[in-house]
Amino acid sequence: MKNRMLAGPLVAALCTLAGCGGGGSSSGGGVFTPPPVVINNVQPVVVNAGPSNQEADVLYTSVTICVPGTSTCQTIPNIQVDTGSSGLRLLNSQVTLVLPNSTDISGNVIGNCVQFLDTSYIWGPVALADVKFADEVASSLPVQLGAQWGRPTSFPAAPTVCSSGGTAVTTPSTLGANGILGVGNFIQDCGQGCASTSSKYYYSCTTTACTQAAVPVAKQLTNPVAKFPQDNNGLLITLPALPDAGQVSASGSMIFGIGTQTNNALGAARVQTISSSTGTFSTTFSGKTYPGSFIDSGSNGYFFLDAATTGLPICSNAAPFYCPTTQKSFTAITTGINSVANTVAFNIANLNSLPAANSAFNNIGGSQPNFFDWGLPFFFGKSVFVALELSSTPGGSGPYWAY
């Protein structure tokens, strides 16, 4: 079983460059006024075994991309839904369209590198596409085409600062998906930090070489929700509750907007604001508080602390996952920057005792010292709202989580 998480989450890692605190356009603050247009804002999502037929706790959807301003389109399935990052990344092998390059002020193609905690990475150019979900459209969205060579006539290999010590993710089987849809709390994948100084994430590329470069926020990978004409202040993900043994698959919905239509009202969900620079909040477990916690549908388990702290043994054949002899029950308290707290009950089962035929579980987890990564199991049986930074909602301005 893979355990691949974006380094940080991604926005937390990138914003340390210059204390980003967000960047670029947004739906704005102030008094919340729902848009007058009512459209289909529901995108189906599913947890299943994925393109490799061996994934567990990976949330997928399909995405339709089009050459900007045209009806020349393609729908790509098995795109991982990731609330721990921002922006759309597609494996080039799955893209049949010829999309226009995104270029910098010198006319050079913009390159992008994303690195994961397991040291693997995705490298490739940034292109422009109209991106569609249900009736929602993000026009001329910057997207990464990962593992892309031969574009325009050749695209340089990953610079050493991107590739050093890591392994390139180039296929659906190594990624566990055909791409990653980042729909987290932030608008860009990096923000002002990468706009004001060069970084290891963005590059200016000729046909022979790429050099680190500052890239304006408008040209960075962008959360597509922020570019919708409506329903653009966030989203919610709904997934069913699961039995302890899990299920072969689980179907749910990704509903765009918060309080913009009748199907995305906050209701009784409690709003917990997060740090505008790191995207994190605090978790209290066994009387000790751990800052730097986050919610991430792109993580395939609850990743928290270590075996010495939790009392849970690590699986001998599947580190860093936990393998207790019997299922263990825990509670923790999550607390937002606004001091609003929620008590979360969760279970950790022995990974090796769960049915191999199932792909959706609410009780797998592993070690991640010093903080809590509330991964996909957290989402089952809940409606989880993700509010975008700077956006106006009935629950106040983002960024926040609510559930």
C-alpha cells in the first residue's frame, strides 16, 4: 500500500519561502451574497482500487479538459481528489489534447516541480486548459503536465534541485492515479512566496535547460474552484459511513460552493479557521497539544505521532502503517485558530487483518511524528467543508474547515 503525501501539506511547505499568506485573486471578503445563477454543482467521487487495481483509501473523480475557448475536449478518469494541495496535475501519458504552453515574460515555457514526503516527485511544464466539473468551468487554468517530454519539441529533464534524492512519478501505477486535483484551502499551490523570489517549485525553461524563477501568482497552478464564475468560495465532500471491515468501494459527492445553493449550506457544521500561512490547526491527544495538524483527503490513512506515543506497533511488512493486534479506539480534539473545538473519535485496525478485496476503509493509519495528518478515513460519514482563503461565506471568511 502506498503512503504518498505532498510535502507539508504542499502549501505549508511553499509558504515558508516568504510567509505567503495566500495570493492572487479570490472571491473577496465582506458581506456574503450568493450568486444568482443556479447550476449543477455536484461532481461524483469514488473510493476504489484505482487504475492499478491495488489502491486503498484513494478518492477519485473525473476531469474534463478542453483546449481553451474551444469544444475540443477530453475526459480523464481516476484523478485523485486532494484537499492537501491546490491545482490540477495530469500525467502527460493520459492527455491526448495539444494544450497551449504557459510562458513567462521571456516567452519561455514555465516548468513546475512537486515533491512528496516519500521523496518522489512530479516534473513537467505548465499548460493552459479549460477545466470542467459538472456545470462548473475554470477557464484557461494553469495545469501541470507531469512527466512530459517532447513539448514543444523537447522539454528538459528535471533540474537536480527537483530530482535529487527522489524518484520520478511518471505512470498511473506509480502515482496511483492519472493525476491529482488539488482543491485545498489555498488559491495557488505556492502564492506570493514563489512570485517574489525564485524557488525549487517553478522554472523558466528553454528547449535545453530550466532555471529556477519567480512566477506571478496568475501563472501558478491554481485551485480550479477559485476560477469558477460561481460556487467559487469552497466546496464540501460527502462520503458514506463504513463498517469496520471496509467496503470494496464507496461513492460520494464533491459539491462546489458554500452557502451558494440549497445543497451546500453549512447547517450545523462547526467552522474551524486555519493558519493563513501554513494551513494548519492544533490537535490535542492524550492531554498533549500538537500544532501543525491538517486535514488531507490525499493521505490514505490517519498519520499521527509514533509507536512509542500511541502504543501502536508498526506493521513489519507495511511501515509506517500501524498493526495493533486488535482494533483500537481513540479520541482527539481539533482546535481551529478561532478556538472552536471538535472532538473526533477514530479507530485504528490491523492493516493486515482487513479484507484484501476492499479498497475503502475508515480505520487505517500510521506513524507521522509530531503532528496529525487527518487523511481520507476522516471524511467517511461526514460532510466536510473546505473554505478558500479570502473568500466570503456564511461561516465567515476562509480559510477554514467545517464539519
